[in-house]
Amino acid sequence: MDFAVYLSALGITASQIVGIGPQNAFVIRQGIARSHVLPIVAICIACDILLISAGVLGVGGWVAGHPALMRWVVWGGAAFIAWLGVKSLRAAFTPRALDAAGDVERGKRNAIRTILVVTLLNPYVWLDTVVLIGSVSSVYGAAAKLSFILGASTASCLWFLAIGVGAGRLAPWFESPRSWRVLDGVIAAVMFFTATMLVTQFGFGR
């Protein structure tokens, strides 16, 4: 166990995953509503660990070496993220959005299905974990792979527990329907921005 590599991986991963994207927005919204938070957080952590491990163990380099595959993933993911933005925007401007439940997934099966889709069909998740983190890990050498995976996984655990469980403390602020409408509007803006940046940065061949 190389503790220096562990801490480096923790910091590098935290810098990549801390931010409000489609996946984090869904976790926060479910956390505020206190709806199926633990299974959602567990799935996010498990997916991150699997993707980070795949990237560190060599998949990241293979994906990055196939530009055509990357473009398909980027455009498909951007379309999906944009659809999520439309859904949130509609929730913010329709009478149904005034219900504090909003678009929160109340059914456990639907909540699990949604977080899996938001995670695994979001190209940024793959780019951050498999490609970027996987590529950076190669600097530390083969002997440090396990330490790097453990450090990166720790960052993921801490982040998703913080936004999932911690978001529940904001519940009193969201007793007002207006707060839910603002949140939906912010999430919609994040989704549209993410989709636009994804296409701009990675959607066109160079």
C-alpha cells in the first residue's frame, strides 16, 4: 500500500467528480426528498469503483484509441442528457411541479433504473473515470495500481455519501413549492450545459 499514491488518487478523483452533473443532480434531488437514498448512493459508488478499476487496469487507453466509438458514445449521451433537461424544465413550469414530490422517483425499482441509466449512459462518467482517471493512474506505474484504485474509490464513497445523505438536511428548505421549481430550473440548466459542452468538446472529429 503506497499511502502517497492513495492520497494523490483521492485528490485527483475528488477534483473530477465534485460538481453538479446529471448523476449528482439526481442523487441530490432524491436525497432532499429522502427517497431510496441508500440504494442510489450504493449503486453510484459501485459503478464508480468498477469504472475506475477498469480505467486503471487499462480499458481507458483502449477506449481513447477508438475515436469513432467515442463520438457515438458522446452524441448518444448528449441526446439523453438533453432529454433529462427537457424533463426538468417541464417540471419547473407545469402545475404538477408545484408538488413537493416533483419528479422524484418514489418507486424503488424506478429509482434504481434511473440512476443506472443516468450513470451508465452519461459519457462524462466514462470520460472522467475510465479515460481520464485511468490515463492519469499510468503515471504512477503498475505497482501502484491497487493504491490508486483504493484512493479513487474512497473519494467516490465520501462524495456520494455527502450529497446523498447530506442533502436530506436541506429538506426543510424545500417545503416550499417555489424551492422545488428553482431546483428543477437549475437542474435543467445543468443538463443543457452538460450536453452542449459534451458535444462541443468531444462530439466532432479533429
